Amino acid sequence: MTTKVMDKAHRLYTEGHVHIVRQTEDGTLIAFVKSGSDPKLTYRVEVNPGGWSCACKHGQQHTDCDHVCSHVEAVAMKVRTER
């Protein structure tokens, strides 16, 4: 994880851009994260025991590797901090 991704994720989390919608019985989290650079954009993030997905450009390009985007990491920060 790069410092740039972690810094952006921290900013998204602390500025209140992360909204967890629900957690399913199998442990899947569904959340929406507002873009930090364009407040008109919101990305759907899904994190499950087997992986993750995000509707952002980075998330769509890196579906087959471990390069997690800042939106996914911001969701993880919210879960770790607030639960």
C-alpha cells in the first residue's frame, strides 16, 4: 500500500465521505464513498471475505490484483475505527 493511497483514504474517512450501507450475513460490506476530488461522484465499494470491488477507475483496472484503491481502504479504516 502506497503512502499516497493511505493519505487519500485517511482524508476520505476523516472528512466523512464513507457511508456503510449494510453488512450481509456472509461478511460482505457494501458502502458508498464520495470522491474527494469531485463531490458529484460517489463510488460503490464492496468488500467480502474473498476480495473487493470498487466502481472507481482504479478499482476497475485492478480487479485481478492486490492494488487496493483509496476508497476500499477508507471503508476498511471506518470499519476498524468505528466497530
